[in-house]
Amino acid sequence: MRRSVLQMLLCLVFLVLSACDGDTSPASCTDGDGDGYGVGADCAGPDCDDDDAGCWEGACCEAVDCTDADGDGYGEGEDCDGPDCDDDDAGCWAGACCEAVDCIDADGDGHGEGEDCDGPDCDDDDAGCWEGACCEAVDCIDADGDGYGEGEDCDGPDCDDDDAGC
């Protein structure tokens, strides 16, 4: 009798231990290899190789220039998919659920067309290039971005540089 109770206890312990896979990653961190690096707000950082517990961004992978707390790929940096207006919600980024911004900006550098842009963008396919950074200088002082203002490259004089419609 004692022997069968002992065998049953050992079987129970074995079943409990075999049910645990050793992954102690936080619940809001998707981490395939259990090293604490992956996708999610509770991860220690991004994981470039989620099959190798000894490899993550900075340890054996090239660093990525994207500060992204919620792991959705949107945040701040050249390697992000674009800006993130809510870096606590992986389902929310600029253009997905945030207030609309008046800035048409294909490369996500903040420069483009619209009132909310940081300025005009002469190369909207290159996030490292915008007017003044790597493009030929344009001789047109134009506060409202309508092409009219002061300078040789303007379409003409602007009657009201605070109103793009004038």
C-alpha cells in the first residue's frame, strides 16, 4: 500500500514538472525561447532570434534604431514602421487609431506636405533626407507651404503666409 501511494505521488510530481516548460517570460511578452526578449511591453527588449535564448538585439544581432515600448513596430527611430502616438497599445499608432495629423509623410521622418509636418520633404522615400538635410536648397520662404512666398523658387508672392488658401 505504501509503495503504491509513493508511486502515485512520484507520478503526480513528474506530471506537474513535465507540464512546466521552463518559460518564465511575462504574460505581455511574446518570447519563444524564454530569454525575456521578444515582442511586448514587458519584454527586456526586442529579440532578433527567438529560437536561440542566448541571442537578442545587441547581444548577437545588429541593433535596430527603433524605440518601441509596445512592440508594434511603430515608435521613434529610422527603423520603425512610422511614429507611434500610443506606445502602450500595440494596436494603436499614428494613422491606425490616433487623432489625424495633417502631414503626408511616406518615409516617417516628420517632413512632408501639411500643416503638422516639420517641414517640406524633397525625398519622401528616404527618412534621412528632407529639405535642408540632403536636398538642394530651395530659395522660397513659405510659412504656410502653399508654394507662394518670398524667393526665386516660389510660385509667386503670398498674400497671407498664415493661410495656405490665399
